[in-house]
Amino acid sequence: MQVGARFDELREQALAELAACADERALEAWRAAWLGRQDGRITLLLRSVKDQPPDERPAFGKAANALRAELEDALEAKRQELKERALRELATLRALDVTLPGRRPTRGTLHPVTQTLRDCIRAFEAMGFRVFEGPEVEWAYYNFDAVRIPEDHPARDMWDTLWVDALVDGERKMLLRTHTSPNQIRVLERHAPPIRVIVPGKCYRQEATDATHEWMLTQIEGLAVDEGVRMSDLKGVLYDFARRIFGHDRRIIFHHSYFPFVEPGVEMAIDCFRCRGSGAECPTCHGSGWIEILGAGMVHPEIIANAGLDPSRYTGFAFGLGIERVAMLRWGIEDIRHFYQNDLRFLRQF
């Protein structure tokens, strides 16, 4: 068979198969079969030039290259044809009816914890507190030592802290803060009395979770330091806060507790929304009838002295408030873990 006739036959076959391609998948299969770099028919044809009789090689090679160029052009034209056909189908079969009313976009809402946090901030702002922010990655000095939690204190083991993998003088000294109390020290270092601030933010503890505990939590730290600040002032602020957030029908308990950075220390709890204080086999309050929402107390004189203030002249109170627990009490949520499971069925209720 003459060279020209042989290539004419291949051209007709290739173009016929190309014309039959109805979509991109078929087009890609055709390209691989005819123009593929490894075993495409035209590629193999070009490799066979060396096997032709010497006097036919120039004509054979020229014809093979011309055929490849022609098929590449035909492939691009076919690809453009399929693209234009798809656009025409889109314009006719899926045309937009501009006379139809538009679809309203779905509007999101604030996360329930964020809503509660903002409501709590507004409640304290109404009582004269200013908002102050501090770092979530904290020095161990501020997180522990400066608030009277030395290395041998059991609270360090209790929180089983999440440390940052960076050594300073051969030791790990940075961590994800376990509470917002470090900001008591930062505020006292930078501001002179009278001080009346709240510090909202995330805290982190490597601990087991249950219905009322999570490894990540949101807190508000409160601090007031001035001359003549008394425990009655603390009680008045916290009771007023509880009335603003929960209303007047919820029962509140205020009892003594221990925290290293305050003396004396107290805890405030609200009656359990589920069992309403009865405590009968309740998994939410663990049978106590109450859910603790904050710890508080009078700032320890040692902390005031370490800030360069005279503890015989200045006194103060501090408190730490768990926002997730406040949200649970407000809306009757039985498990704190619901907040961070990203279940839209739960989140759409707020």
C-alpha cells in the first residue's frame, strides 16, 4: 500500500471515531487512543519511521507529522463544539425564569455560647465593668505562680495542663491557659485602682468530659480593686448578675469554697433546671440539685502586694464564670457537649 493511501485510511478512521464522541469522557478516550504519548496510534506510527525502507522514510515521516497536526486541530475543534453544545443546553434546559420570586438566602445566627457571652458582658457593663482581653497561650508564671498556684500545688495535676512544645531555659513554660485568672495579674500590672474589669475568653483543660464538663470552655473573669471593697459588694454584683440573666424565679446558693488566689473564697450555684433542686438521680447536677456556675472571693492580700499595692489600703474581689453552664441553665440544655458537636438540628433552635 502506498504511503498516501495508508494515511488517508487512518485519517478517515480517526475522524469518524472523533465525530462519534458525544461527551468529554469519550473525547478523552479518543485522544488517548490516537494521540496518547505512550501508545497512541499516531505516536506508534511516528516511532516506526526508522523501520521503513530508507527511500520512504522522509515521505512517511512528513505524512505522519501532518496527520498528527490535523488530528490535534480536529480534537480542539471537537472539544470547542462540545463546550458550546453544553452551554446551549444549559441556556435552554436550565434557563432561569426571571419572573419567579427569588430564594431568600439562609441566614445564620450567633452560636448559643456567643449569645450568652454577649448577654453576660452587657450585664456586667451595666454595673460599670470594662472589658479587658488577655492571651489564650499563657506563661506558666501568670497561669499558676502569680495566682498562688506553685509547682507542688494539686491544682496543676487536677487540670492536667496542655503545654506548648517550646522550651525556655530547658523547661516548658507556655501553655493553653486553664482559666482567665492570669488576667488579674496582667490588669493589676498595667492599671492603678480603681479597677473594675471583666475578661472574657476561652480556656483549655485536658480532662474527661461529661454532661457538665468540657475540655474547652468559655469564661468571664471579673476583678474589682479599690479602697473599701467588701464581700458584700461581691455578693451584690453576683446576685444582680444572676437576676439579669436568669430572672427572679431561680434559686441561688452562695457558699464557702477554696481558691488559691482569693481569701475567703465562695462558689455560686443555681438550682438545677432539670430536677429543680430535688437532686433525685439527676445526671445533669449529679444528684446535688445545684449546678455551680462560678467561683469567686476576695482577692488574696499577697496578690495585691505583689502588684505593688498596699493590701492594708486596697481590697478587691474576683470571680470566674463558666459561660456554657450559664447557657445550659438559661435554655434547659442537659449536656454541655451539645454546644460543640456542630449539629444544626440543635443550633437552629437558638
